[in-house]
Amino acid sequence: MGELNDLLEPGMLVRHPQQPDWGVGQVQSNISGRITVNFPDAGKVVIEGSQIDLIPVFSN
């Protein structure tokens, strides 16, 4: 897990695979595998990239 997460950069859009109701979030930071994402329906969430593979979104 986490290899794709290594490519995530601030500004990229992602979905959380286990929380689809959170909507499409925007990556705020990706530091040492801890990814901070701002989701419209969950707010700012820090995700451990080694535990959850976020899904990149290239178009809404």
C-alpha cells in the first residue's frame, strides 16, 4: 500500500475508498506518508498513507 500515495501532491483531487460520502477532497500536504486532505463533507483529515490507498480523481 501507499505507492500511489507517494505521487500525491498538494492540489490534487482524491477520494477515500472507505468513505465515499466524504466526496472529492483536495490534498493539502503529503509529508512522510501522512496525507492531509480537505474533504467537503468531512473537513480536514490526516490519512496514514501506508494504511489507506487514496483514489486520485482526474475529473469530477
